[in-house]
Amino acid sequence: MNTKHIIPLALGGLLGLGAFTTLQAQNTSTVNQSGKNQSTDVQQKGAGNNSVITQRTGTAGVMNEGNKAITFQQANSTSQTNQATINQLNGADFNQGTIRQTTGSGNTATIDQNGGNGFRSGGAQLYGGSPVGPGPANAGNEASITQTGSGNGDVNAGSVTSIRQNAGIAGASAANSATIQQIGSNNGSTVIDQNNLSIQNRATIRQGAVNGGVTNNGAVVLQTNNSQRNGATVGQEGSAKVAEVRQTDVSTDNRVNVKQTDVNGVALVYQTNNATYNEATVEQTGAGSGNGATVFQTDQSHYNQATIGQTGQNSAAFIDQSTQSANNKAAIEQGAGGSNNSAAIVQTYAYAGGSAGANTGLGTSNQASIVQNRTTTATTGNLAQVQQGFSGGISPVTGLNVISSGNQATINQENDMNATNLVQGGTANTATVAQKGNSTLRGLPTDPMITNPALQYGNNNGLTVTQTGTTTIANMANVNQIGNNNTGTITQTGSN
């Protein structure tokens, strides 16, 4: 095992003491190691710190595994910039990379634990995931970046914050763990990239501040190209933040959790292209407004679950579980104190083309739930929309009757001036709508004053509507059921 320590001292000069090297202002460190079980620890204090650590496969074919690289950088002031790079390349297994940067701004931090051509990145289980402890033969890589200050990972300012754990052409990115934590504002281009047969990886990004007040942060997690059993977590505080997670190109059994607090947050989750058994949860909380959340579980979407929770005003939530959609669950809750919010769920069997219409086992048993303003008062103007089955009741591919069946839609709205848009196509579908206040149930118009009917196409469908209110403006339910053996119950109470 080779071990190197590079440590700066408060006094100037360049001093070598065996395995220890001292650096001062304008510190620059470059370390190259080949083989396995290497260790390097670089610590820099001053202005303009720059560190590069490279650990790669040895010339005799010795794998790059069991290596450890640590970099700590502290600038003298918030206006100074640090740069740190850790490369653990070519057959990267069971490696650890850690970067910590404090005080400065516009810092760059990158950790690459990549497989290279023909190599994998990672192993069969997470680092430290076994009760007896994994060894180099089967453990993944671990990478961690911590930054304090502003403008870190801001591509417009020339800084980058990223962790890349990617496999080569013949490899896989498996059982890797990546964590990035940033305290400050304007950290807009922060990326964790775990791609190329991405299996059982874990990615976590946290952005914010202890006392709040941060703004303009952005986080991206990429777990793509046959994404299986991956987990992604993003937590953000402050205003004007964006979180994007992509688990795509055969997306199976993945988990996503995005939590944003305060105002003007945007969350985008993609679990697409043969998406099965995935779970996505987005929470946007606080007294803020102007949040937006979208979850895509599309293109042969089966057995997926998506949940969006929002508090506040002027927010929008959208869940898309479409294109051969079966046995999916979608829930949106826009809670206490909410007004002028919109929520939409689409669960359709609208084919993308080809011969998909020949499969009659799909497009069934989806569940959609929207809850707005439960147990609140004096909030108005929310919109809920659910679309299940075929739009129009006919397959756009075969031209035949719908085969979507057993879908369930539940919508609850409280207080005044709410609207529900509902379309279901198929058989044995059920819809339950409960509205308090002077509210409207209708079809899918863009103008709230248009009285298109709520539609159920097909046979054996059931619709239950309950509208209650105490204002002098009446509620309205406009319903149209087309087919045989359908049932509809509408109950309206209150003043008129």
C-alpha cells in the first residue's frame, strides 16, 4: 500500500518531511497512483487551491480497487476559488473519493469513478452494505462532495460539481453510492451521473442552508440505460430551485424522493421507456407558492406508483402514466391553505403505434386520486383533472372499442370556485367526485366557463358526485355516460 499526505502549513515555503508535503498560497497538488489499495490525503488552505488525484489500473493489469482519495480545501475568503479533481479510473471497484471545500465561492469539484472501455464501475453490493463488510471483489464505489459557499457547480461561471460513476462499453454501473451536499446559493449545475446498465446505485443531493434564504440551486441525477433497483434522493431549500431525476431506458424497481421547501420550486422525475414497479414521491412544502412538480412514468407503464404533495398557492402538479398504462397508482394532494392550484393525472392506453393494440391485457386497473384543500377554509379556484383509458373511447391504432377496464378515479375538493375535469374510457370504471362550495364537474375544456360534460365511454361504468355548499351560487355537474349498464348518482345540497 502506498500512502501520501499533502498538508499546508500556516508558515510559507515548501517543506518535505518524508511522506508529508507542505504547501502555501496558490497551492497546487498533483498525485498519480496505479494499482490497488492506494491512499492519498490532500489538505490545502489559502488562495487558489488546486488538487488533482488520479488512481488507475496498474500497468500489469492490476485492477483499480480498494483505493482511497481525500481532498480538503479552505480558501482565505469567500471570493476565492478552489478546484479539486479525483479520478479513479479503469475498472473502478471498492474505491472511496471525498472532496470537502469550505469558505470559497465558484468552486469546482469532480469525482470520476468510471469503468473505462470494457470495465465496470462498482460491484455487486453497496460499499458497507454487507453485515460482514464487502470486499474489493464485490463492492461498489463511494463518492462524496461537500461545499460551502455560492456559485459552486455553476456552469455559466465556469465551475462544475459532479460525481460520475459510469461503466465502459462492456461494463455496468452497479452498487455505487454518491452524495453531494451544498450550503449556499447559485449552485446551479450539480450532477450525479450513474449510467450504462445502472443497477442498485444510490444518489443523494442536498442543497440549502441552515437558516434558509438560499436561491437559484439546481440538481440533476442520471441513472439511465437499463435502470434497475436504483435510489435517488434530492432535498432543496430556498427559492428558485430545480431538481431533475432521470431513471430511463428500461426503468424497473427504482425509487425517487424529491423534497423542496419554500417558493418557486420545480421538480421533474422521469421513469420512462418500459417503466415497471417504480415509485416516485415529490413533496413541495412550506407557505410558499409557484411550485411545479411533474412525474413521468410512461411507455409501457405498469405497476408504478407516483405521489405529489404540495402546500401553498399557485402551484401545479402533473402525473403522466400513459401509453399502455396498467395497474398504476397516482395520487396528488394539494393541502391546507391552497388556492389557484392545478392537479392533473393521465393514465391512458393511447398507443404510440405498431401492433400494441393486439395486447388486451393492458390499460386496466389504474387508480387516480386528487385531494385539494381538505379541512381548510377561505381558499378558492383549484382545478383537478383525470383522464383514464382512451381519449374518446376508441383505440387510435386499431380503431376498435376500448379495452381499458377497472380504472378508479377519486377527487375531493373543498371551498369555492373549484373545477373538476373527468374523462374515462373503457368498461367497469368508477369515479367518485366530492366538492364543497360552488364548484363544477365537467369535461376537459381550457375555459372554466365552458360546460363540457364529464365523460364515461363504455359499459358498466359508475359515477358518484356529491356537491355541497352554503353560498348563493349553485354547484354544477355536467355528466355524459355513453354505453350500456352505466350508473350515475349526483347529490347536490346547499343554497341556490
